[in-house]
Amino acid sequence: MLFNSYLFILVFLPVTLGVYLFIIRQGWRKQSFDWLVLASIFFYGWWKWSNVPLLIGSLLFNYTIGTWLGKIAPGRRAKALLVVGLTGNLLFLGYFKYANFFLDNVNSLFGLGWTVTHLVLPLGISFITFQKIAYLVDSSQGLTRGYGFRDFCLFVSFFPQLIAGPIVHHSELMPQFRRKDSGPSWEDFSVGAVLFVIGLGKKVLVADPFAAFANPVFNAAHSGTVPGFAVAWIGTLAYTMQIYFDFSGYTDMAIGLGRMFGIRLPLNFNSPYKATNIADFWRRWHMTLSRFLRDYLYIPLGGNRKGPARRYVNLMITMLLGGLWHGAGWTFVAWGALHGFYLSVFHGWHEWRGRTGRAAPTPYVAGLWAGRVVTFLAVIAGWVFFRAENFSDATKVLGGMVGVHGFSFRADGLNFSLTQATKMVGLFLVVVWVFPNSHEVLASHTPALEYAQNPPRVNLAPTPRWLGRLLVWRPTLLGALILAALMIAGILNVSRPSDFIYWQF
Amino acid sequence: MEAVYKRFAMVWLLTSLGAVAAIAALNMLVDPAGAYRGLHSRAFEPLRYLDLNCVTKAEMVRRGDWQVIILGSSRAETGLPATHPFLATNRTCNLSFAGTRFPELMAAFDYACQHNPLKHVILCVDSYMFSPGTRWIEDFPESRFNPEFRAFDYYCKQLLGRSSTDRTWDAIRRRFQGYKPIPQDRHGFHKHGLEAKTSQRELFSRVLRILGGGYRHQSLDPADLEMFRHMVRVCRDRRIDLQVAIMPVHALDLELLYAGGRWSQFERWEADLVEILAQEGVDGKFGVWDFTGYAGPPAEAVPPEGDHTTRMKYYFENSHCTPVLGGLMLDAMFEGATTFGIKLDQANIKAHLARVLEDRAAYARTNAADIAWVSRILSEGTAGGK
């Protein structure tokens, strides 16, 4: 069930929320969470009922191992048990996500014809697996004691974050399930609704129209047409905008939905195209994935504690695996490798500047903008690999962008106007670079977990202060009418629901 | 402070619900696609089923009173005249879809058979329809033709979707303008026209480029031929007359296949259609009509470059014929006229295909510049298309 579908908006959400509130009103707080578990499993099963036993089986397996790990003293037995748990999860992920990729490569290397048929990737498997791995690792360190099975099930399967994150940490969610207070307030509902509707608008009013510019270019490249200069740029920029608004929209909807149920989810997206360097980009794009990769891969590999050479090796390993996590294909690996390279270059350069005393104590505005533009260009080059079906397609598009095939400004054979696409890209470049994002607009209403725990200092740069002040959200009559208009525009445009890009991961 | 949030939430909820209910009610009353029979307003009946999308056509065919259905692509949608005596004296529904492939025609056929007392099926085919490609076109999966039709989503889309709301406004606007649709704009037919000052040669150039790109990747999917066989069997078993028309594209469109190295595949496809009728024992009763060729109307001269006023009698461009030529097709199939087209059977197909090649040689001699033009278009590379 997609968030941007009639079934979800008109039936699932109202029924789930209505029953949840009704149960709370009866004073049955614990049962309200039972209801959320049931609703979440129904939500998951709607896509493919045969995957529900897989989900339930994996919940039982991980809870059993986690509880057992929490009960035994650290030592060889605990380590062995942790290895069993991690192996089980990685095999589960590996079988469903990477078996065919592995066999394809073996087949092409040795000229074989092995296949695994009828293998359908269970929805959200990559996200769920990471949550469970973090849980098991922390269980082995005694950090998860006292969690009940219902809390664990809800932590993994809570429907707003089940399919495409945020990748929540048990310490963020479990304490919220133990709350005995009266449940979501009107503020929770209002702030959640605002985020949900903004997210819906981003998805159906912005991301999907950008797909109509990006898809023809990449599809044409895949069918053998070499894109010209302007077409290659517009196709790539359109995809750059599509993935931004798609993922940002999904994240807003997920956080908003959580908040409607009185549960705060962590931030996952913080205006990444405003990043002034590539490390900053990864602190803003898919923040919970970056956090997982840092805490459960990069740091255990040694992080930056074993010298500069190991640091770069660790960075590359982390980003390569991060790339592979996104999809079973060499283009994703290349995308990860590219970002690993970017990060290595950035850290090397940063270190050199620090060592030679060239780092300015306060960065200049021009320098920040230069960094922003360079980072943006590096990121969009990466998106070409991320979007392309194979290296040949990626090479064609990148070749078009650098003028290898000439400097044509025509879009022959494509069903869109280059001028219209350029205007739309230009307009939304201003939006992503200058406008405050949804949680900044809602900052005073603690939209996400971070705001409730350690309110971050909201730094709106490069948003002009007047614009930031103008766009601060307030629960006014006008605000409600604007939100209703956006909601109606969203509902009118969900008539052709399209998958969120991150759902396929 | 909770009161402020409560007021905000209530205003948002009630306004949204009110607006959504109003849009739904309006779409249900006007109902241009005819999805809400029994609930929609009769005042809009003449303005219903005018759209050419798959959703509307499926609702139209669901009415259940059609005697003749036409299955084909936009070539049949625009090229067959709704006023032809054979079509006008039978209740005829044009179930043609732009850019369609055979699986869609098959699904539409099955659906039409289930809901209507059909007497005749006019199947207007082109070889590209039998080539593998995306399973469904455009809004086909959203229509009742889709075997995996989802009723809840469907009714929501008709009530709340942007395209249905746009169509509702169109219908309201047309009603206030007193619009009365002509036969060629009703029941799935489409009245096509060329804009003033359009150069038909430029139009040919554009469409030849688009189709040339598509034909280049064309191949024959045996599964589609099996679907055709299924259609033949259903018609035979239900005593429905089936006439298959190979649409009369312009000679230069045919040349895309010839110069693009697809000619033998095209000949084999024609022979396969004829053979299937023979194998199913209906070759005498049903017919495969070939209206393509390099002589007669398909060889009509294209106006020269820079000519923005001359209009061809039989063609809009290389791909789409005018209803004048469509009328000649129907005359041949249903009125016994012998001036245009040939009914193929196993006895005459070889001679016919040989004659087409002779015609091609003659056409190439007299239209050398146009033949060179098509070769140039193919060698320059093309994009998109079928």
C-alpha cells in the first residue's frame, strides 16, 4: 500500500488512526500499540500476503536471539550467538536481494545458466534488516534489556517507517512505546498532518512531474539513443530533483504519520543540496542510513583511528557497501565508489588545509556557495550511475553532459518541452537552495525526534532571514485553508500512484 | 494552546473533506466516462463516452448493446468513417487505442464479448502490434479491460482523479456551449483534422522519423499470433463475423519496413494471419484484407516541400489515412466493392506479395526522390515511436 494511494489516504489511515484513538480513550494504552502492530502487518501484507510469514518469522528469530543475548554474559557464547543472529539476517537479505545478482555475475564469468526464479524482494527488507542488526549488536552489549515482544514488533514494523525508513534505532522508538500518558494531542495531529500533506505535495506535485522529464531521457539512452548536451543535462537535473522530492516527500509523510500517532521519528533528510561539501551532504541525505553505516560499519572497521590510509580504505568499504545496499547492481556499486572517492578527496583536502593553516576560521559566503555548487555537481554526476540501467547508459548520459556528442540544444523524439523542463528545474533549484525545509518551517513545534530530545540550532543559511520568518508555520485559519488546498491538490493527483524510489531498496 | 491546534485541525479536516465530497459529487453527476450508471445525471448523456481514453472506452463497451466493434490503433480510430452505411446501420463501437499492441486488443475483445451480443468484429491490424513491447499502454491498466482491474482504486479515480475532474469541467463547459457531437466524434471514433498552414510533407517527415525508430526494433512475437488464434476461435464458436484489415499506411510508411530490412518479416506476418484462419477452418467465412501497397491510394503523391495548402485526399500523414480511404476499406469488406484492397487466402497470397514487390519497383522508379528521402531518414537515425 502506497502512502500516495486512495486506499491509504481514504481508508487505511483514517481507520487505523480512528481505532487507535478509540482504544486510547478507553484507557487501553498497551492495546493501542497491539492495534498498531496488527495494522502495520496488514499494511505490509497488502503488498504481498505471502511475505507476512517472512516478516513474522524474522521478528521471532531476532527477538529470541536479542533476548537471549541480553541474558548471557559477554564472552564467546555471546559472540557466537551474535554471529548466528547477524548471519541469519545477512543471509535473509542476501538471498532475497543479491542471489540473482550473484548468479548473474557467476553466469557471465563462467558461461553458466543458473537462475533463482520467483524471487520477489520483500518490501523494505533492506531497512528492516539494518534495524534488526543494530538491535542485535546492542543486545550483545546489554543495551536492550527489558523490551517486550510487542514493543520489538512495533519498533520493526511500525508502518510509517517500515518500508523505506527512517532507519530507526531501538533507543529512539522503544521508550515512546512505554509511555503511559493519554496519547497523541491535537498538536501531534496538526503537526503530523502538516508534514504528511507537505510530503504528499512534494511527491505527487513535484517529484512525479520531474519523472516525466527524467524517464524519457534515460529510457532513450537505454534503447540506444545518445542524448545531446541539453537533453542529457535536463534529464539528469530532472532526476536530481525527482529523487530529492520523492525521498524528501516520503520522509515528511513518514515522520508526519508517526507524529499523528504521537510517535516522533528521527530526521532523515535535511536539505542535502544545501550541503557545502560532500561530508555535509551525507550528514543531510538519508541521515539515518549514514548514521547506521557510521556506527555499525565504519567505526567497527576502525574508522579514522588507525591512520589516514586505513581511514580512506574504511571510507571506501563503507560507501561501496552503502552503494550495494541500495540495489543489487554494479551501477549502485559505482555510485557508492564515487561517493567514497569524493569523501576521501574531501577529507584529504580538509586535512591538508588544516595542516598547512589554510582553513579560514569563518568561511566566506562566496566560498560556501562555491562548495555548494561543486558538491551539487559531484552529486548529480553520481545520480547518473544511480539512475542508469547499466554502465553503457550512464556513459551515454555523462558523455552527453560533457559535450562528447556535440552541443545540441534540441529534444527531438522526446515527449516534453526542453524549455518547460528548464524552467521547472530552475524554479526548484531555487526552492532547494534557498527555501527552508519542512521541519525548519515547523521547528517550533518539535516536528521530529531530534527537536524533542536536543533541539538542534536551526541554521537556515542560505535562506534569507525574512523568508525564514515569513514561512514559519503557525496553526492559523489561513494555514489550515492553505493546507486543505494542498491536500486537495495532492488527492486529485494521486490518481496514478507511483512507487517511491526508495521503496525498491 | 491545544484549543488552537484543535481548531486548526478541524478547519483543515472539514475543509478538505467538504471539498473532496463536492468534487466527488460533481464527478459522479457529470460522469463523462459513464462509470456511475444509475447515479449520474441524464442531462449529460449526450456528452458521455466522448473521450478516447481506455477508461471511457471500457465503460462504453460495458453498456452492453453493441453489435459491431472495431479493434485497432489510432489508425482505425481516425481512419474509419462512423457514417459509413455498414457502421451507421449497426450499433458500432470503436475500441481502438493509440499506439496499442495486440495484448490490449485481446483484452478489449474479451471484455466486449462478455458484455455484448456482438455480430461483427472488425480487427484493424498492423505488424508493429505483434511486436513485443510494454504490456499495457497509457491508461489501459486503469480501465475495466485490465484483467487485474481493482474496483476500489478505479471508483476513487473516477470520483477524485485529476483527469476525471478535468473531463467533468470539459463536459460542463461543452454543455453550456450547446455542443452536439458529430458521429465521427462519438462512440470511440475521432475526427482528425490538419491545422491550417500545416505542410503535409513536414508532417510526413516527422512521423516517418518517429515510426522508423520503432520499426527498427520490431520483431514478431509468437504469443501475439496465438492471441489472434484465440480471437478467431472465440468468434467462430460464438458465430461472430471477424474481418481482419491490414491498415492502409502510405507507401512511404511501408518503405520504412522495406528499406529497414523488415520486409520478409512483414510478409511472413501476413502469411501467418492467413494461415491461422485456414488452420481454424474459417478462411472462407472470415477474411484477412490487405489494404497496404505501393499502388493505388497508398501511392498518393505527397505535396512538395513548402506547400502548406494542398491537402491529400487519402492521408493525414504516412501513418494515418483519412475516413475517405477508410470508407473504401469498408466498401471492400462489406459492400463487395473491388476497387481497393484484396482479400487474402492461401491460394492468392504468394502472387499478391510478388505483385506488391513489382509495384514497389515501379513506385521506386517513379518516386526515386521520395524513396531516397526515406533511406536518408533511416540512415540519419530516429528516435521513439512504436
